[in-house]
Amino acid sequence: LEEQRRRALVLGLLAALLRPEVWPFLFAYGVVLWRRGEERPLLVAVAAVVPLAWFGPELWGSGELLRSTERARVATPGQPALAAVPAFEVLKRFLLMTPLLASVGLGVALAGRAARPVALGALAWVALVALMSQAGFSGEERYLLPAAAAAAVAAGVAWAERLRPPWLVVIAVLALATLPLVVREAVDLRRDLADDAALRADLETAITAAGGAERLRCGAVAAGRYRFPLVAWHLDVPISAVDFSLGGREGTVLRSRLRRDEPAVPGRPANALLTSRAGSWELWSTC
């Protein structure tokens, strides 16, 4: 907006190395600059750096050019990609994660001039994530954070132009309308964080009571989803050594509840013996 073309291009390059959703925006900006005859040497460098820096390390490290792309399409429970219509699920989550004041302000920004480019950029980003989820990519909330940030900026500009009655009343109502929901979410978050803290502390206690990590590294290791890093760290094994079940192998099953209202997983083998118990953790071994 301030015609700092080179800075914008470099910042776009850095953003493109973080997320592929940036690529269409960077490409469009590059086309505009190229047609204006501006920054052409830098545009050529950017066009070379993005694919080289994105795909080169992947090919070098894994031997497969599109390994990360394939892995990104392996859906896990709770992702929009598994919904009946993933694109609609992405849109719903965007509205839920964006403050009501920003969501309504986004519409107001589209009606004005000052913030319209930012508002259109936010909507374009949401549409892009929605299309990607429809194609099999996860589409989860973290990919929508740039769009939510842009929506908040556009809304801020739009509301700042209307800081007078009766708009002040509208702004106040929108800002306070979701307060009960925020309070409830805060209570739930506090409970979940307490559960997470207990899960970590209780695992240490259970491992100590079982005779230490070395004794439990007697074969395969199984644990519930989202607990692989925690278990791998405390048993001092690679994450790749942890699985969802023993699969008929000798080893140790570390059962636990992820949340207090969920069942303990994974299932324990019939021939396993209970080695220790602490909090929601149960450590069963067939060794």
C-alpha cells in the first residue's frame, strides 16, 4: 500500500517458504510487478527460490519429491477433510474461530474502500483452504489463522471509521455478545490444561513405579493418539518406535485417558500383566 514493492516481495517470499497458501498471492503480485517492469531480477530469483527451497530439502532428506504433500493428505480424526462437505466445515470453523466483531466487520469492510483489499485477501485465503480440504488436505484451524488475522485488521479499519453513535452501540453489542461463550471456553481450556499437566506428571510416576524406562523398553511400545511424543520422551525412544497397538509383538502398552470423560486407550493384550498405575495411566507389559 505504501509502494514498498521490494519489501513486499521479500516478505512474500519468506511467507511462501512457510505455507503454500501464500503461493497464489505471491504469484499474482509477481505478475503485477512484471507487467509494470518492476523488480524483474528479484522476481526471477523468487521464482527459483520458492520451489527449490520447498521441494529440494524434501527430495534430499526423504528421496521423495512430494512426500510432505502425501503426508499432508493423511487425515486424522476431527479434521475438516473427513466431514461430509469439507469446504463447508472449513467455513464454519473460520466463523467459529474469528471474533464476532471481526466477522461482521469483515462484511462492513467489503462495503468500504480503505480495508477492502485486506478483506478480500482474507476471504480468498479461506476459499483456498476450503478448496484444499475438499481435495483431501486437512483444512484445520491453524491454516486459517492468517485469514482470521486479516479479517481482524480489515474489521478494525472498518469500525474505526464508524466510531460514532449509533455504530458505537453496534460495536459494543458485538464485542460483548460472545462473552458468555468465551468464559465457558476458558473454563473448558483450564480443565483441559489441568488434564494435560496431570497426564505428564502421572506418566512419570507410573514409569518410576514400573521400575524405570529401561525396564519398559523390552519390546514394542503402544500408546493412544496425541501421546506419542510424551511417551517417546519419557521412555527415551524415537517417536517412530511408538504405535497404536503391539500388533502381536512383545512389549509395553501405556493406556490412559486423554480427557477425563474419555475411555482409556489403547486396548491391552490378553497376556499382559499390570506393572503400575498412576492417575489415568495403566502400564501393561507382555515381557
